[in-house]
Amino acid sequence: MIKPEILVRSCELPDCPNRRGLLRALLEPQSGYMLEGRWYCSPECFEHAATTAIQKLIASMGRPPAKPHRVPLGLLMLSQGLVDDEQLKKALRAQKDSGGGRVGEWLRHIGAVSEEQVTQILGLQYSAAVFPLERSKRYLECADMVPFRLLEAAEMIPVHHLPASRHLYVAFGDRINHSALFALEKMLMCRTEPCLVVKSLMQRALEELRKRPHDMGILAAGVTDPQEMAGTILDHAETHAAADVRISGFDGYIWVRVLFPPSHTDLLFQTRKTPPIVS
């Protein structure tokens, strides 16, 4: 029986060309590369796996988002008595005539509701709490958990972090970006809880963060081919003797975190410009 401490790893690549017999593997030193907790025996296997992961991620970004099953904002405001039927019709006409815009913004434009009221109703629409950003500066403590470029892209801010339970509260201004939340959970190994904040306060907070020293992430400009991305990731993994590498992304960004505890480095690749979802 082989003792547990000398069990060898098997490369996670199904068609790995370097598969070895058990005796040879026991006699040779184990080295390799980790990608999302999976072990690959060679640079070629790692690069192949990273390329496949990026291709799948880009394909998922290209799919249209699932249509949300939410009560329309205008009807919620009508049911809450914040607007009357004529005000809602006027806002909808303005939205149609202009060719776009959010109903809440048009209701604000005609003076029917305040920005705070729009945010409160958005909270009902998304079944999410409204975070008092004007009374809390904790976002300054946890904003660097995510490259600032990604915070700008999704118009979001981590506002409260509970390390003991690994909970991260993430605030949005007018739409909850579930793709971004999924990416944060994967990259930070935490559970995210979305919340909403008044949009003008979100913009003010992002501007404050923009003026402070922050981690932007290393943007690999011009690198758009998945195999080329994988090669760049491999270079950084080898340079830092990475313990693991994680890959996720949203809104046209591929986000890579190269982990070499107790530190890490973030790589960002842009795939395409993604228009905001208007509801």
C-alpha cells in the first residue's frame, strides 16, 4: 500500500501527452502548475487548460443575459403611491420619444420622484437592501480587493467585508450585475451580498477612489487571442512561482489572479466593449 504522503498527482488535462507510469512518477520529482485548484504537469498542459477556460468564458460573455422576471419599476412606483397614472404615462412617452433611458430617470426628470425614492424602489425590485453609503466609509477599506478598472466597468463598490464569515457586501447604483458578483465569489473565495446605493453617491465614491492610490490591475493591452492570453498568464505564473491561478471575468474583461501567498497580482484582458443593460 502506498503511503498517503507519497501519493503522486495526476495531470488534470485529459489528453496530457506526458502521462507516466506509477513507478516512474514516484521516482521523479513532482513539479507543475496549479489552475483553479487543479494540477497540470507541464507549461504546455497549463497553457492548454488556461486557453480552454478563457474560450469558455468569452463564449459565455457573448450570450444574451437571461430576461429578468421583475415587476417593472414604474408599476412598483405606481403601486407604492409614489407616482400617479398620468406621471407614469408621461415618463414612458418621454422614454419612447428619446429612444431610451430608464423609467426612473425620466420620472426624476419630470419631477415626480427623488433620486432616493428611485433607489428605494429599485431595492424592492431587486429584493436588495439599500446601503447608507453617505454614513459609511468602509468602502475605502475593502475597495482594493478588486482592481479599480473592474469597479468602474460594473459601477460597483465593495462596501463591507466580514472576513470571519467570508461575506462581502457589494453596492450597485442602478442595476445589480450578477456576472460581476459571480466573478467576485470565484476570485475572492467569498459569498457576495448585493445591495443598492443612491447613484450620485456611487459616482462620488468612485471619484474619491479614483483620486487615491489603488490597484488598477495589469492591463495587457492588445492581447485578445485566448492562446496569447494563456501564454501571458503562464509567464506571470512562472515569474511569481504561483501557488494557484484563477480566471473569471465580466463586461468584456478577463480577470486573472495569480496567487503567490501572502500576495497576488491581477491581470486584465479586454475582449470587447459590452453595452450596459437597460431595464
